Amino acid sequence: MQPKTVLRIPEYTPGAIGVAAIGYRSLITVGARWFQYQEKQLLLKALHAAPPPAAPHVTQLTGPPKLRFREGSPLGLIEAPQLGLSTIVLEGTDSDVLRRAAGHVEGTAFPWGRGNSAIAGRRDTCFRPPRNIHPKDEIVVTTPRGRFRYQVDWTKIADPHQTEVLRRGSRQALTLIPCYPFHYIGHAPKRFIVHAVRLAG
């Protein structure tokens, strides 16, 4: 190798690292989109095969969730068409789950149960659309146990340790937890909390 070539290696290194990082990020994004497509097709098949679910009256919903799902099991689909949000929800919030989809926070209510159902997601994959959410916007969660509509009543920015947003509460509610700031590079220091209440019918 010529001395001049050796001297020029440091000039190319940052660019090579940048290209590699972009390539890796693109690979993750493509993989997540393919997973989303497959899981949505499976969910649609399950919904068509299942009998019509009973209307989710409060009298039919009981106590804390007794069912337990394996980490990574699909629970349903969360959508907000006005925001361009449409993503599969898996059980759990480990890194493998959040790399592919939104994750149901273990220990919180399931969407078909009573209480506060919390769903987390990464701002750089499936949970970027909530940055444009506003009070009165509608969110729909579709599961094999029924389709549930929610209306946003407030949003706020919180620290990761502020776990009071996960409290069960007395109402049937949905809490979305994307990382914040949305355009932050690296491990985001905050969370953008979206709280919504279930609509009747």
C-alpha cells in the first residue's frame, strides 16, 4: 500500500462508517415493514375466521388481566388513519419486540379489559406518527376479541421513571408511550405520553 493511500484512510473512515450505519438502519426498517405486512395478513385472516365478538359492555369486562401471553405474541393492530399510524402490537417491550412493532406493556390491562392499556413504541420505527396527535383524535385497536375505539384527551412529556402514567385507573383507557424528542439521535431522554379514553359502542 502506498504511503499516500495510508494517509488518506482517516479521510474515508467517517464516510464509510456513515454508509454502514445508514445501510444497517435501512435493513432494520425493511425487516420491520415486512414483519408488519405478514402480521397484518395473519390478523385479518384470524378476524375473518372468528365469530363476531360480543359488544364490549362494561358489565362484560372483569378485573385485571388474568391471561398471559408469551413475549412477542401478536395482540392486535393499532391505527390512527388521520396520522398515518398503523402497526401491529406485540406482547412485551424488549428490544426485539420494539424493533419490529409496538409493544404492550406487561402488567397493564389488555385492550379488551378494564383499566389502562399501555402501548410503547420507538419513534424511529412505528411510533413516529403520534408526534402529530391532538386531543379529540381517534385511535382504533383491533384484536381477535373485538375492535375498540378511543379518543385522545391529553398529551404530555414525561421522564422514563414517571410510571404513574401506567396506573390502572377507573376508566377504560389507552396510553401510548413513544420515545421523545422525535428527532433526537441516540437514546431518547424523555417519553411523549398520549392518553385516550374508550368510546362507547
